[in-house]
Amino acid sequence: MSTKKSAEPSPESIARSDRKRLAAEEGARALADVERQAIEVRKNMARLREVREAKEAADDALRTALPAPTLKRRSRKPAR
């Protein structure tokens, strides 16, 4: 027995196609959101790297500008 497809889609096929369409739209929105968050994270990482490098450069400049600290040696106690 062969069944012929009717020209009119069934309510189940309409519901299925609606679910697929909604899932595709939500997936596209989720991917766009993930990409946007990744861009924000990369921007923040670059900002923090610049801040860290500037701080390290300032610390190096300060270290070279200050005289080297002299170390005092402790005298040993005489052995008994």
C-alpha cells in the first residue's frame, strides 16, 4: 500500500518545523552571545596585560633608580 502525501501539511509537521525554526534561531542567538562574550574577555585580558606591563616597567625603573640595598651580615655567636 502506498500513501500519497497531501498538499496540506499536518499539524504535527507544522509543530515540528516551528520547533526546528525556534531552535535554530535560539542557537544563532546563543552563538552570537558566546562570540560577544569572548570578544569582551579578550579586550579585558589585553587591558589587564597593558596594566601589568606598565606596572612592571615602573617597578623596573624604580629599582634601577634606587641604590642597591646593603646587606648587614649578622655576627655569629661564639661557639661554646
